[in-house]
Amino acid sequence: MKRILIIGPFPDPISGVSLANKVVKNVLDTSNEYKTTIVNTSYPYFDEHVGKFSIKKLLFFLKTNSSFFKIFNADIVYITPGQTFFGIVKYSVFILLSKLLRKELIIHVHGNYLGYCYSQLKGIKRKMFYALVSQFSKGIVLSKLLRNNLTPFLDEDKIYELPNFAEDYLLKDENNKLLTNNDKLQIVFLSNLMLEKGILVLLDALKYLEDQNIRYEARIAGNIDTTIEKEILDNIKNLKNTSYIGVVKGNEKKDLLSWSNTFILPTYYKMEGQPISILEALATENLIITTAHAGILDIITNKEHGFLVEKRNVESLQVVLTELSNNLTLVHSIRRKNKEYFKNNFTINQFKSRIIKILNA
């Protein structure tokens, strides 16, 4: 049984990366091939400025680095770092010690910003960034479109594609999809409420629906970035048919996604990879409205799984929502097919077999 040390964020707070790391630990622990330990690097305070340096963050990660001794008892060191200069450098103790001890070193990149960040660096920062990332023996990205994040550092045959997943409990009692979501658009936004996730674009589009007397109901869920919290909550208060329900987990999340028929994520988030929330919406039989951003095009096809709208464009979203409100038959036709699409591609069992295959390669 191989010993694998997982270094990266774990819930809480919940993010795509922290949830993915939790599931990686769970599937490996049940594989009979691996025994896991972790170093949790999750920064306990949520804000939109991912990768931005601060003294508070520096002190937190200096404390995290005190767990370096766990490397000695590992055969494999699996790291899910950030995608900025600071996001890589803060893992340097773990990377360099793992290399010194000749451990197998695996990087899993959950986004599409790492390669761009490297391209913008100059001088000593660029050299440090390259020196650290090139130490890894294997690299994992979420999909084909994201491979170029690691090609400056690793050979092509050392880069593997591992699609994201949604948890199995979302499929349980799947035949009990609530019947209340058949006569109007029932919309859900489930993500961190950040500017770049497109929350204000969505709220402006919902205001348009109300101004046009178009029937809908929307529920918004997720952590709110404190820098725009007042603006978001004020906008929601001005909408008669939209409510903010806070952070949802477990069965609360399942109930929310079972209630809705339309999932919207108009993201242009610079760190975006392949949002797990989109896969969760597929699993719970929702039509998807999102953008052609990062690795989303590898999992969502326009007019097949839903609709792609233009980034930062309220009118583009308004047009799609108006058309769908007049064609609910299309909404239900697409969303019912999405559940089968999910089951054929993005279950936990499929994720488990893929990651073990990569680890054993």
C-alpha cells in the first residue's frame, strides 16, 4: 500500500479545489492501494483576491510549512497549489524537500491561470516559478483545453487530463425530481458570489426579466465576497422573485438543485478551471447557462447541454433567458438528457478509476 501525502486546501471554506481534495482523499482511502495523510492549506478567510500577497497570509502559510516532516513518511506527494507566483512559492518547502528526498511529486492544477501567470513574470520571479513547477514528475489538468498550463514545465507525456466530478448523493432518489419546476424558469446560482463569477451580470439580467413581467424564480447560494457584499445584497433586495439563501451543503445543496431547472454561471473568473457546480447541476437534471471560459468548453456544448453566453454581457444573458421562458419544453428536454450525460462521464467511480490510473502510470 503506497503512502500519499495530499497538500492543499480542504473544506472549510468550500471551493472547487477544497471539495476536490476531500474527494481525492476519500476515493484513495477506499481503494485498498493507498493510505493518505494531508496538510490542509485552506486559508480560513474568504475573499475574491486569490493569490494576492498579505502579511496575514504569509504568517498563515509559514505555520502551514511546519508540517513539512510529513513528507518523510510519504511515497507520493500530491500538491494542489495556487496559480499565482505567491500561490506556487508558498509551497516551495514542500516541493524542494520532496525532490531532495526523491519522492514522486505530482501537481494538480485546478484552473487556467498558471500558464498565463508564468508568461507575465520576468527576471528572478520567472526563474523561481519555473524552477519550482519543473520539479514535478507528473502533472494533472482538468481537461484538454487546460494542458498548456503545464507544457512550459513538463513533457507532454507527463501531463494527464482528469475531469472533475459531482458527488454520488446528488443522484440518489433521482426519480423524485420535484414537479414544481415545470411551468416557469426556476433558476439557481451556486458558487462563490464574486464579481468574476458573474453574479452582478446575473442579477442585472433578472431585473430585466422582472421589468418585462417574465415569470421566473431564482435562488442564489454561496459565500459572498465581502468587498461587494452590500452591492449584491442590495440588488437582491430589489428583486421580487430572487432570494439569497446563504451557503448550502449536503442535502440542502441537493434540495436546491432538485428544485431548479436552470443553472446559471456567467463566469469570467481568471482562476476558473472546470466548475464542479456545473457538474452538480448536470447530475440534478438542470439546463446549463454559462460562458465559453477556461475548461468549460470541454464539458458543455452550446445548444446540447444548455447555452453559452458572452462574458460580462448582460444583454446576451437576457436574450437567452427570454427565449427559454417562451420555450419551457426545450428547457425540460435538455435538462433531462443532461442527467444521462453526467452519469456516463462524471461520477465518483469514474473519477476514482481515472485518478488511480494516473497515479499508477
